[in-house]
Amino acid sequence: MESVSNKVLDQAVELLGNPDFSHEEVEARLQASGVKEIVAQRLASFIPEAFGMVAARHMKRKANFLTTFNAHNAKGESEEIPFSAEPIFAQATKKAAVMYAEGAGPVFEAISKRSSVTEVIEDALATKTFYDGVVVAIETGVAAEVYREGGKAEQEAPSWKKILSELRAVQVERGELVLWGRK
């Protein structure tokens, strides 16, 4: 599985940071600039989730994150794929962490609001409900088979382990909210 250049990552971040562009518009604009369709799908799907996880990391909430996401195979069945098989997620998480450290501005906020993680946390806060054991699964438009080409998932990079361990430490006021994770 290939990663993307910083230039392409930055372009996708800029597009996703514009709340006027839908997910589909972001993909179309990336493709119009020469990005392959599958790469545009991966960028538009995983950058928001990475930003949402980084945002959640800095809230006064505690969350446990799964190390997998869901993708549908050719039979229409959902499969769990390790995040380590998606280098764009690791790249986006690093980018999000840097942007947050430099002062999370409107672009960071717009991107993280596209995330299912942010949506679940905002719903829990708005309704003042506690989600004990909730699992948020990312369903991507990317076929599961993409991650099996070559026969194996990508090896987990040491820096990925560090990023994931840092994301596990989000504090919660009452109990534990589990996102992308199982107790």
C-alpha cells in the first residue's frame, strides 16, 4: 500500500478543510488534479478520521480506539482491516498532531468535524448521555481487496505504535467512552 507525497496530503487537507466541499467534491477535485481515484477515496476517508482522533485526544474525555477499520469486499461483506495497512491514516495523524500543536484553527476544526469520532463525542455531549462500550466503525468506500493485494497487510511502523499509544489517553468526565475499540 502506497503512501502519498506531502504535496498531495497538503492538497487534500486544504480541500477537506473547506466546509463547503462535500466528500464527493473533495474526491473529484483530487482526481481532477491527477490523483488516482482509489488514492482520492483513501485521502477523503482517512484524513478526517485521523483529525477526529487527534481532536478527541485533546478533549477531557477518555476513549479507547480500535486499531482497525471496516471495508467491504466484493461480496458486500464488511471486513476489519488494520489501520497499519493504511499509510495515509498514519501520515494524516502526524499532520493533524502537528497542526493541533501549532494551534488548531478553522481548517483543523472543519476536517475533524467530518470524522465519525467527533460526531459520536458531540452527540454524547449534546444529549448528556454516556456511551458505555460504544464502537464507532469507519466504513470506507475503499474495497477491502485493496488492502490484501500482495497477500499481507503492511507491517506496522514503530512510529505508528507511538501515535496510537498517544491517542489512547483521552480523559472522560464520567467513566469510559469507547470509540473504535472494545473493552
